[in-house]
Amino acid sequence: MAMTKRQIIEAAKGLKLDDRMDVVDELVASVTSDEQREIDKAWEEEIERRIDDLESGKVEAIPGEQVFAQLKAKYKR
């Protein structure tokens, strides 16, 4: 007999965190469109590029507080 949705959810809650995350990833992948997969891949590549730029010293991070202070000053809010 097939498990109900509630039974599946309760059974999944009993898994270790890593295993639950794997289940989530597989379920999301099973309903994600090809277009979304392309978007996700592009974002992953962009994230890697930005990390590489930071780690290599090509770019320098600006603290968030500084960015928000500059924006507030610019727009006087």
C-alpha cells in the first residue's frame, strides 16, 4: 500500500539533517523546469566568479554598514 503524503512527511522528519536536505533537493529538482535549471546554473557560475574575485584580491569587499551609510547620505533618508 502506498504511503500518504502525511506519512512521507513524518518519515522524512525522522531522517538526519543531511538526509532531509538531500530529500528536499531531489524533490525540488523533480519539479524544476529546464529554464530554472539554466538560471540556477548561471547564478552558481556568477557566485563562483565573485568568490574568486574576492579571494584573488581582484575586488575588495565594502562593509554593508558603509554601503548603507553612503546610500542614506545620497538619498538623505
